[in-house]
Amino acid sequence: MIFRNSMKQLFRTPIRTLAMFLLIAVSTALFILGLLLFWWNQRDIVEFEDSFTTIGTVEQIPDSVEVKELWNNNKDRYAYYTQKIYGEWTKASVLDFEGADYLLPPKKRPYFISLYPGLDEKVWNKVGGGHSVYTVAEVVANETKPVDSIQVHVTKVLSGQSELLNYDIYIGDIYHKDPDTMEAGKTYIVELGGISSSQDVGEAIANGLLYSETDPMQMMSIGSSQYTIEDEPIGKEAGEILFEEVTDGFYETKHGKAWMYESESDMTKTMWSMLPVRPVESTNQLMAFHTKKAAVKAGNDINEEEYKNGSDVCLISTQFAELMELNVGDTISLPLLYAMYQTAPSQNFSVDGGGSFNMEMLNANFEPYQVFDNDEYKIVGIYEMKALEDSAFGLAPYEVIVPYRSVTGDWSNNIVTDGPMSIGTTVFQIPNGTTLQFEKAWKEQGIDNLNITFYDGGYSAFQNAIKDREMMSYILLLGGGIATLVILALFGHLQIVRQRNRIFIERALGMSKKKCRKSMLSGMYLVMAGGVAAGGILSFLMTDSVIKKVESKSMYDTTFSSGTAEAIAFTSQISGEVKGVCILVGCVIVIAGAFVMHHQYVNRILKGEPMELMEKEE
Amino acid sequence: MIHDRKGAASMRKSCCKVNGMSKIRVENVSYAYRNSYREAPVLRDVSVSFEEGKFYAVTGESGSGKSTLLSLLAGLDLPQEGEIYVNEKEMKKLDRDRLRQKEVAVIYQSFQLFPLLTALENVMYPMELNGMKKSEARKKAEKYLRKVGLADSIEKHFPKTMSGGEQQRVAIARAMAAGGDILLADEPTGNLDSENEDNIIRILRALVEQEGYTVILVTHNQQIAALADVQYQMRDGKLLEKEA
Ligand SMILES: Nc1ncnc2c1ncn2[C@@H]1O[C@H](COP(=O)(O)OP(=O)(O)OP(=O)(O)O)[C@@H](O)[C@H]1O
Ligand SMILES: [Mg+2]
């Protein structure tokens, strides 16, 4: 009866009640849309932040670029080439300045070379057409003459092309203008390069196609390219040897042993068995991954845990997987031999399977390097490089990626190449959206021989779009929330405070406080519940179109990812479940708000004795 | 009824002595409105007894405490001192909501009808509240409305479309509907012209004489007060009997 009368009295003011219903419906719908948008946004922001990284590359600008000359005995003239001249190599520590906040600190990072058994033959098979063979041999000079070009008789092949044995060939060092002299009849040890494995040596020599006086076989000096971790070129300082006379006990001497080591190192096999192993803190620090040109196609990327723990896991390329018939889950052995500090692997290992290396096999003591780390790595993923390129931004065709911390051995005695900081070796990561800040602070350092370039994958453009959307969700949420509150307060005022006399009458008629409360609120709640439900339905109907509108306005006006890999797909859909939860939560909040607020109103009036409610009559 | 008469003064202080059935008995009641800043004493040591089936009138200056007394009688608050008995039951121990619902009805100068309910619904309200079936409540309400001299046509009217006299008659019908036999009327004719005033007083008298109601009427009108069985005057927080 009380409820009936409560309803009855509400419908005696139908316009007000209808207005209440509609306003509650609309404001609830706005509030729920705000909630949905807010949730949607928060989710996307998280996804968004996770999917972007801001990488900076560091490159030392050369002091000058000089034209150098290189003598060529064959042509009897100089060849010219340009060389970048760097005075002192700037240390990465200059980037440790006030205002720089790194997620990944800038430092020169090496890549390693592992000798992978069987790789040479697989590559040779694949490439076909032969490869150049390095030969260490003892020769007897047939004449006394500077070695720009000299005929010698091969008396012993220590390694390499054994078919050269007993042939008379021309050898020479074409790049030195005034080379040393060999004496007729004496035995020398030399290293020769430039012969192809596919050639029939005897025939070639007989026909004079190879190694004529005017085109001698290239003599190669042995030496060391070792650097210390402090960039000291101790290998170069140890000198280089082009040839040496073999006398009794020669192989007991230091140099004799060095030649033996060089021979045993078997440069031919080594050069083709080299597998680049890149230790990283995140694949995102590799520009190819960062620009989405490379992506894991099978298995998984190395995960955070594995990076943190330095797990022995690796990513390999599709090319390597095919070549060696490897799959995710397989294990490969990676004995690490050399540390390369000059370039990225892609700058040494070329796409076609060849490569160029500015390194020697021996260390500064003219001894072979020792493996510094040897672990079994589990393949967790296979990545695909969409467009192969040799630049510092590319990946070598067989590049193996491992967690930086998985390499625990000390490679400071295995550094075979080194150079100033460059894009291939020196990257850092800063928090998204802080590039301007960084650049400003960096400028203040006044260091101008470093080129710093940022790559944020379109973050800044994207960020603006997402900021707009975030703003919108706040406006809706706040606007809807405040509108709902105001409307609830308004109706509480109209229906309760302005009708406080009704409470007095009811109390005077002997209605208990509880019944009064019911009389005042029950009808109101029914109308509000109806309004809230209508608001819920309204928001349900509006969500998709609102989101589509917001989306089309903000999301796709940015050209995210110009790379060939797919852009990250931001799910524009909100699942039915999430919608349901948001709507439910929104409705519950509004109803709870109404309940608390209106109970408050009624209780304040009901407090105390009914006498206090009596209107003063004049 | 025995009154203690002392001296020649025409005003006598009423006594608490009881003879026969007293409907409402007030004993040494003091009341003060309190708020955080001050305490305003209104009733000081009031003692009075209202007997069954009698018509009482209370006069007094504005602000003297007449309405306050009626409110206390209706159990709208409890006095700070003293005790009120209704049908010889201590008010403090009663369910005062139930008391108003079933035994004591109040009518006011400003009628206090539910503005959004019709005349009929207003009268039905207390009966329905008492658990009466709607159809029965309706029949009874129609009867009460006729009793106070209202035509059937008024049943569907809302208070704001009725005259003051009509509204007050609806209020009386509603008071009757509660089913008690005590009616407290706080200046019920204060807003009415003399014709309507006479009408209302006639109805109240009829309630006393025909239905056995005890009516306590607060009024400013001395002529009307003179129509009562017993007259009291409120002065300085005391209730004094006025000689007939
Ligand atoms: N709720 C209240 N709070 C504080 N003081 C009040 C309250 N109601 C009444 N009063 C004061 O108590 C005194 C008695 O008021 P009451 O309404 O009982 O007088 P009254 O005799 O009915 O006057 P009137 O003839 O004007 O109706 C007055 O001084 C009044 O100002
Ligand atoms: Mg009064």
C-alpha cells in the first residue's frame, strides 16, 4: 500500500517523473560510455606503451674524410679511396649526463662470432660456384727479387689448396710499393689468397690463366687485429709479417709457431663457419625489429624472464633454420670465439652469403683465440626478416639473437674488431615520449661530434591521438558522473526536501520512520532503476558507434609503421563481456549513488522527533 | 470535575486531581525547545486532565505554547519533565507512532492534506495504513466524507482545487478514519471565514456529542472557545482554567 501510494503520487506529477526517468537514463548512459571509453583507453594505453619503444642510435661523426692512396703494383699506379678519420674515439660515458634517463644505457655492444660446425659446407652448397681458398705454404724462391711479383716453387702445403704442391707460381704483394726481397733458393713461408675452390689449379696454371708474372697470386700478411676493452689496438701494435724464411728450428720460434697457428686456424673453413651471435636486452633494440621489418614467425620472442635470468635461449632466422634444418625447441651449441665491436653483423655478413671482415685470426701474442663462452642454446623462436639489407639497420642472414646476460664468459681478450660508436653497435632506449627532453639536455652538454638519432616507431604521432581519446573518456566519465550526481541531487531535492511536509503528515498519521522512508523512496527508486536500465541499454546501443567515431577520428590518421610487417592491430572492438561488465558496474554505481544520496536526504529529515518538522504557522 | 478554587481570582490553576475516566492526563509537564545555542522554555510544570467525551478549548497569546502542548499530547515529542498519560497509559512507554495511527488524530490550521492525493485517497490513507482492504477503505472514506458534509463530487478533487473549508472537512474525515476517539485541533478555523468556521465547529461538536470524541481545540476566537465544555488559557507557560 505504501509503495502503491508512493508510485501514485509520483505519477500525479507525470512530467517531472518522466523528466527524471529520461535525465537519469541519458546521464547514466553518458557515464557508462565514459567508463567504457576509459577502460578501453586504459587497455590501449597499456598495449600502446608496451608496443612502442624509443630507441636512440649514436654515431661518432668523423673529424674528416680523407682521400687515401693505395699502391697497386699490378697497375703500377695508386688507387684512391676515402677513409673516415676519427681522432679520439668518444666514449659512451659522455652520454651519462644530468637529465638523461635510460631504460637501456648507451654503450658499445659487441656481437660475437661462433664457429658453427658444418655451416661452411652448407653455405658453399647453397651459394655454389666455389669460394676463395686461403693457403699456407712453404715456397722456394726461383729468383732473387722484391716480392711485388716473384716466381716460386711450392714445396709444402700446410693448409688450403694442396693442389698447388710442386707447381711454379707467381706470388706477390701488390699493395706495397717497395716490398722486401726474397732470395733465390731460400725457403719461405707465405699465406696466399685469391684462388677459387672450383678451379682446376693445374690446368689454370698451365694455361697461364692464373698467376702470371703480371698477375701474381696475392700474398697475405699475418698479424693480429686484437683490441683491448679500452679500445687499444694491441694487435696492430704487434706488427704484421708478410713472409718469413724457414730455417732449422723455425717452427720452435714464436713467429714459426704463429705461422703454424695461422695454418691450423684454417682461414677458409673459419671464414665460412662463422655464425654471428647478437646479444641483446630486447629485440626492440635491433632496428629491424623496432621498425617491424623483422618479426618472430614461429615460437616466441625471448621473454622478459629469459632476458632477466640470462637464459640460454635464442632466436634464429628463417634462413638459418632452413639451412640447418632447425626447429623451435631444438638446441644449438654456440661456442663464442670472437667479439666484434666495430659493426653490426649485417655490415659484415652480406645478404648473398658472402661477407667482408676486417679481422685477423691471431691475437696480439700471435696465438689463436680461445673460446670464452660455450653453451647450448634452446631455440625459442624463428624470426623472419622481410626485406634483407646490409645496412646497420638490417640483420645478417644467419644472425642468432641471444639474451645479453646469457653470455657469461669474459670476452675482453677476444675482441678482434673495434671502432668508434656507430649505429651498428651503439643504441640506447629512453622512455617513450621523452625525446625532446633528452635532446634539450643533450644539447646543453655541448658535445657535437656525436650524431644521435631517435626512432620511436611513430609513438609521438600516435601518442597525440591517444591523448585526445583519453581526454574524451575523462570528459565523458566526469561529465556523465557529475551530470548524474546533479540530476540525482535535483530529484532528491524535488522529491524529498521539497516534500518534507509530506513526511510530517505521514509522521502525524503515525507512520514509522521506516514506513516514511519507504513511502518517500520506493516509487522514486523504481523510476530511477528504470531510468538507469534504460541508460544501460542506451549505452549498449551507442558504444560501437561512439567507439568507431572516436577511432576513425584519432587512430588511423597516423601512419604507423611504414615497415613491411603488419602494424600492431589495436583491437577496436570491446568484447560483449567487457561491455556487460562496464554497463553493470555503471548501473550499480549510479543506483548505489542514488541510494546513498537519497537515504541521506530522507534520514536528515526523519532525524529527531516529528515535532521539529512542523511548519511554523503564522 | 472538582476544581480547586482559592481566593477571588477568576483564573485558577487547574488541579491534577482525577475524577472518573481521564482520556489524557498531563502531570507536571515542562517543555523547552532546544537547539545548540539556546533553550527556550515553553511549558512550565503544566498539569491538566482531559476527560472522555468532552470538548475543550485552549486559548492564549500567540507563542504561548498551545501548539506545543497539542504536539506533546499527540506524542510528536516527549516532555523533558513530567508525564503524559493517554487512557491511563504512560506516553513514554507507548509506541507513539501507533498512538497517532490509532488513537489520537490532529488537524491543523493549514489542513496538512497530501497534496498529490485526492480527497478520497487522503481519507483512505490512515485506514489502508491500518491494513484495511482498499475497497473497504474506500467505502468507509466515502461515509466519513458524507459525515463532514462533503458531496460525492469532491472525492476526486485534489486539495489545491478545494476551498479551505472543504480541505479542513477532509482533514476531519481523515482524522475520523484513523479510528481513535481523541481529536486535537490546532486552530482549525484560523484560515477560514466565519461561515466555514461555524461549520467546522459544528462538526467538532457533533463528534463530541454523537461519537463520544474528546476534542481539544486550540483557538484565538473567544466566542468559539466559549462553546467548549471547558476553557483553558495558556499564559507564561502555564495552563489555567478559565471560568465559564
Ligand atoms: N520548533 C521550534 N523550535 C524552537 N522554538 C519553537 C519551535 N516551535 C515553537 N517554538 C517557540 O515556542 C514558543 C511556543 O510556540 P507555539 O507554537 O507552541 O505557540 P502557540 O501558542 O501555538 O502560538 P500561535 O498562537 O502563534 O500558534 C514560541 O515562542 C515559539 O517561537
Ligand atoms: Mg500554534
